[in-house]
Amino acid sequence: MINLDIHEKQRQNSIVLAREKGIRIPTFEQMINPDKIDTSIKDELKNVGLWEVDPLNLFRISWKNQPQESGGGFGGVNYIELPSSLTGVKARIFGLAGKWFPTGAHKVGAAFGCLVPRLVTGQFDPTTMKAVWPSTGNYCRGGAYNSALLGCESIAILPEGMSRERFEWLEKIAGEVIATPGCESNVKEIYDKCHELRATRDDVMIFNQFDEFGNYLWHYHVTGRAIEEVLQSNLGAETRFAGLVSATGSGGTIACGDYLKQKFPNLKNVASEALQCPTLLLNGYGDHRIEGIGDKHVPWIHNVRNTDMVVAIDDNFPVNLLRLFNEPIGQDYLNELGVPDSTIEQLPLLGISGIANLIGAIKFARYYELTEKDSIFTIFTDSMQLYGSRVQEMEIEFGKYTKENAVRDYYQYLQGVTTDNMLELTYPEKRRIHNLKYFTWIEQQGSELDELNAQWYDFPQYWERIQGMVADIDMQIDSFNKEVGLE
């Protein structure tokens, strides 16, 4: 559960700091529906860049920002639909576009969900503590950014093998940046660094996305409702919502599937992961190149009982499609094949993990032989904006991109998607995956065994209690803002 106990002295420290820095904090309700944001704040945002370190950008933690770099207001949900001429399947595939969040990725919302409840209750004191953000990429960026907006010092932790763009940006925003050994799949090394910080420093608070239910709660309410809104405007009487496909990652994004399954009971929630590290599929391990999805363990906040299928994605597919989608020669070839110009222009909205989610959606569509009457939703968490260095590295290693490369990539890595490495989850298979939490969270991280059992046996009430906490959090945010006293 999310602790909402009040620590009044520290809370007052935060209120004074917020007053000095002109900080107003949005509620979950305002992130879901920006129409409820005060007109005065919307007017002020017209002079603020999307990535600017300005407290006003807390109000841009929403799927409904106007898709522009500066001065934008709010509109509909940012999403794209990819046509059959690209995907090769009949089913409609939609994806939320994370580029239009501050920092260019939706993880800024998950980080908000973890930090703000502790800030407004006084459990975290920005005048004496530093917020530590352990991550495989975008979450620590979102955490460092939110910390800067909220007047907090931050420490970002991420694997040394992540893209250069992430490190260059963090060095300007975070107070400290710690690079841990390994690549995307080396999560335990991040946890080890957190243990070291706890043991050696008394000025830190760890915000671990893998066990922080603020992450789960933000996606359940904000991402889940954004998808529902898109579906309401796109599903007709003769169509159905077949499935949500999401990398398991920290267990946050896939939490929107809990919300959606309550609205669409026949929905299948599909968890995707890297074939090179098939944790859910095979209790496996390894290294991979799909940046930002995390693995080698099952997140504490992942509601495994609501997961219906596991799909493993060979990382060669998204890595090679990154070039097809972004190299001019690749885009020209797609145009020759009849992919609409409007779609090609939007392909840079898909980063590596977004392309992996697309592959998962195609595999899902092929497995169940979905038709034009079926719709699939997935998440394009970030964009090409964070992976330019990866394309440069591939050009150095493999040479300039040619039409022959484009032909190969289109047929091998897009039209050649097959239904291998997929598993429909029976009750025992779900239990097997849930049991993997024991080794990480009970043995290594000291979580409570009774709570692990409650996640499974007290289903769905355990999860519903967490889902119902958002009203209390919004009440605390409103109270905090009122005492800060800014109009």
C-alpha cells in the first residue's frame, strides 16, 4: 500500500520551499483531464518549453499535451494508429505516444506517482533529503526532472550501457549520476547500489519503481483512462478490443491493463520481454538491447494474476527496425511499398522499446488470427529522440544503410514476425511467475511474505485497495497546495 501518514514538521518544510519556488502540484484528476487545470496556469504554460525546468511543467505530466516543443496547451490523447501496409496484419494497432511528455518519455508520470505522495505528506523532506532514482533509463530521467521541478536534490542510478543521450541529459539535471555495471538487464546491480547508499548515507530516500505502488497507481488511472478514451472514439459496434501489449518493465505501464480489464473483461493482457533474457517465459537470464524494459526479476507491483500471455521479442527485430523507420532510404522504401506518408512521418515516435511493443502486438495478432474487427493497444514509451547515437553506432559497425538493407529489414523483421516464443498463461503458469517474486523481494530485498501471499490469494481485493487510494492522494495534494497559498 501507499503510506499516507502525515509527518507535519517535514511537511511544513516542503510547504515553505514550495511557496518560495512558486510550486503548485497537479492532482491525478488534472493529469487525467487537463480541462480541470486552472486557466491561469494554462496561460502561463504558453511561454514554457516542454522540457524546460519550470514547476509549471508538472501540469504537463499528461497524455494530452499538444504535440509541440514549446508553448503548447492541451488537446486529445497523443496516439498513433499503424496501418496494415506496415504491420502486415489485419487487426488495428494503436499506440500511445510518449514523446510529448516532458523528458520525452511517459516515465515522468510514474516518477511523479512515487515522489509526490511522500512529499505532500511530509515523509520526504526536500530540505534535508535527496531523492534516489534507480532505473534502467527513463524512470531515473523522469525522477531527476520531477525532483528539479519540485525543488528536490536527486541521485540518478542507471546501467553504464544505456544510450549516451540519457547520460548527457542527466548530467545537466540530476545532482549526482551513478552508472552501475552492465546493460539494460543488470537490475540487481542497481539494487546493490541502493543498498550501499542506504548503509552509508542518512540523507537519501530510495524511490524504486519496481516496488513503488505510486508507479502502478499512476498508470492504472492516467494511462488506463487515456487508452479507454481513444478506444471510445475508435471502436464501433462491430469491433472489439482484443488485447493490451506492454513490456513488463517495472510493472507500472502494464498496470493500465488492470484498469482496462475492468472495463473490457474479455481483454487479454500481454506481457512482452526480450528473448535474450526470457525471465517470465523461461525463468531465464541474459543481456539484451531493448533499452528501458528491465528484467531478470518480476517487479513487486506486477499483478501477475491479470496477465494472460507472455511474448518474447528477439532484440534484433527492434534494433534493425530502428534504422528502417528512421534512415531516409528506409523511409523511401516504405513509401514505395504503399505505407502512407502520414505514417512514415510518425515512425520516429517509436523508440527501441516502442518498436519491441509493436512486434509484440503483431505476434499477438498473428497468434489469435485477429481480423479487421479487432483492435490492439500498446505503448510507445519514448521516441527516436533518445536513440540517435544508436543509429550512428550501427552505421560505424555495419556501414551506411542501403536499399538492400531496407528490403531485408522489412521482410525479415516486420513481415517475417512469427508466433514463436509465446506462452498463454494457465493458472499454474501465472503462479510460477508470481513465485519468482519470492527470490528477489523476500530473500534479497526484505519484503513481507504475508504481502506476497496477499497479492495472490487476496485477489482482486488487494489490488483494488491500491487502486482506490487516488482520491486520498488528491486530497493531500489539494491540502498541500492550499497551504502553499499560490493562486
